[in-house]
Amino acid sequence: MSVYLGLDVGDVRVGVAKSDMLGMFASAYEVIDRNKVNPFIRINEIILEEKVIGLVVGQPKTKDGQNAIQVEKVEKFLNELKKHLTNDIPIYFIDERYTTKEAEYYLKNFSKKNGKERRKVVDMIAATIILQNFLDKKIK
């Protein structure tokens, strides 16, 4: 069993995606609103419930491949998350450039959700893209 969890960490929401048991396909899981739910406790719950063996986190990069300002925020988030994890699992980073734009494109062109509903799920779709990119590279 190789279940991975993908995270798209934002200032307001954390998009979450989960792989299948073979670690081949990513699917949207949920969006955690950081103002309503403690994201660290919720992510730990998901890890335990789904028997996750690794976290895949989007690492924001600029167009030229340098670390964006958001990288520090993601690192701070992960340091706090590690304090709440009951399992010691590896954390993998993957370049998340353009994943939010790609998610917005899919939602705009292939979904009937309006703008307000799209904003609520775009992070989850971005997390799915991040995780699928990781799984595709892992399989090769």
C-alpha cells in the first residue's frame, strides 16, 4: 500500500489530494479552511485514517525557478505540522509553478461551478495536480 497525500498550502486554505493505494493516481480529497479548522490536527487525522506513507507538498517557485516568497510560509507551516504528526513520514517537495493557474483553467472550462465555488475548490485541484506530477515522476 502506497498512499500519498498532496498538499497545496495557502494562506487561507490548504488543498488536499490523496493517491490511490497503488500510488499511481491522485484524486481531490478536501479543502481545509485554516480559519475554521486547525489544519495541523486535520492533516494528522487524514494521515492516520488513510494510512499515508508520504506527504507531497507544493513548493512555490518563480518563473525562473527561484524560491518564491511563499516558500518561507510553506516551510513555517511544515515545521508546525511536524509537531502535530504522530507518525514520522517523509515529506517530498515538488515545484508547484502554474498548478493554481492550471486548476483554475480546468474549473473554468470543465466545471459548472461559479467563481465563488471555484475559489473554494481550486486549492484542492492544485493539490491533485501537485500529487499527480509527483506520482508520474516516481513511476518512471
